[in-house]
Amino acid sequence: MPPRDEIFEKVRNALVDALGVDEDDVKPDATMVGDLGAESIDFLDIVFRLEKAFGIKIPRGELFPEDVLSSSEFVNNGKVNAAGIAALKSRMPFADLAKFEANPSVQNFANTLTVEDMVRYVQSKLAA
Amino acid sequence: MRWFWIDRFEEFVRGRSAVAVKNVSLAEEHLHDHFPGAALMPNSLVVEGMAQTAGLLVADAIEYNRRVVLAKVAAAEFHFDAVPGDCLRYRAEILDLKPAGSLTRVSSHIGDRIQGEAELFFAHLEPGEGVPRLFEPDELLRWLDQMHIYDIGRDQAGQPLARPDW
């Protein structure tokens, strides 16, 4: 597997191209939505670019589990329930969900994913 | 009246690339005010022409089974303005195509100069995903005929494209 820095650099290039942000803004702790301004369509664009950059396949919903966040089974009154948290953890082992778990409002999820999560996700795909 | 921003295709290779032409004319009313005495084609309309060129290329590649919607204009850059009398050639290629979306690159040429370049990202939506039906089949077919797609279109093996029986 390529070293972490090399993966980060390629992820950063993908995000710069997809989101039109400055290279300097793409820091490991930057959140995808809050800091970098990613919208839902951007995630599809990012998926395309990561697949190309790393030669990996990213199934729909794996990077951004919109199906969990819009399911009545996993969401009650705008908050992800315990089963939903478990589903997110199992689907997104690469993401640090501790902060989200403290206040699991669906709206907050947008500010959960960070650039470092993207890097960890790619690492997990390359290791698979 | 529909929103036509290309005049016809000159090349069309299914699933791969296309070239469409747009002739800029002072007969287009919007140029009279943009700007009085110094007419130039807004680059936003150049992007629309690019999107129609690439969008039809993508829609054909997925057999018009989903609604192809321009979702994102990435990395657009323009080098000079198109003015009445210019003939724009839009060259589109598909960089990546998946069920949910496609990434294309389109450049706009006047003569041998590159007027503009953009990456256009299309979402492919299923019926019911919030976008109404964009075309009636017979209306779409009339447009494709008008664009000469089945006159000049080829598949990647070089065979003529069959006109669909809608």
C-alpha cells in the first residue's frame, strides 16, 4: 500500500478538483461539508475521482451512507437511533463517529466526515 | 420553443466523443443587449452548448434510460469571447460513465483556437428522483434528427447508429 502521505496527496488533489477549494484548505481535520462546502452531488464527483486516482471501486452509499440517514428504521424525529448508529459504524469503520454519537441529529452528520476519514477510507479499500 | 444551443453534430462516436457546431449570429435577440454595439455570446450559454453536446453523448450511451441532468460545472475556463459571425465547435469526450453519473470534458473551439474548456458532471436520475420527464419520445427523436445524430453517428466499431423505433 502507498504511504499515508501519498494517499493524502491524491485525496487532496481529488478534493481540490471536485470542490474548487485551495490546496491549503484541505487539511486532515477539515470537514467535507462544513469546511470544504461539499454538497450531495459533490460526493458522486469525489467517488469518480477517487476511483480513478486509486484504481478502486466504490459502491454507491459506501462513502456517504445516505440510505441510512433517510431511513425511518434508523431515524426518529431527525435523530439517528441506536440501531442507526450501529449501522453507520458497521458501514463506515473508517470514520470517527464519536462526536456525532454525542448529538446524532441527521443535520450534524454533514459535519462529521473529515478529509482524514477520506484518507482512512481509501486506506481500507487499498488494504482489502 | 425549446432551448437549442447547438445547431448540429459533425461527429458522434457512441459512448466516446462528439463534435457539435454552434453558429453565432446577430439575429439572436439576446445579443442585441449583450452588449449594445459590442455583441458577445455569454459564456454561460457556451457552457449550455457544451452541456447539450456532452449530455446527448451521455444520454445516447445509456440509451436514454435515465434523465441526464447537468449537475456540476467543474474547472471552466474561457480564453476569449465568441462574437457574431463565429462558428463554435464543441468537442466533448466521456471521461467516466457509471449508472449514477458521468464525467465529461468539453472544449470550445473557434478555428484553431481554444475558446473555452470545462469539465461537466452529469447525474443520471431515475424517474421519480425529483426531475420531471424532460422530453416526449417523438419530440426527442425530432431533435436528434435535427442534430443529424443518425446521419453521422457511429458506434465504436465504426458502424452507423440505428435510429431508435420509439
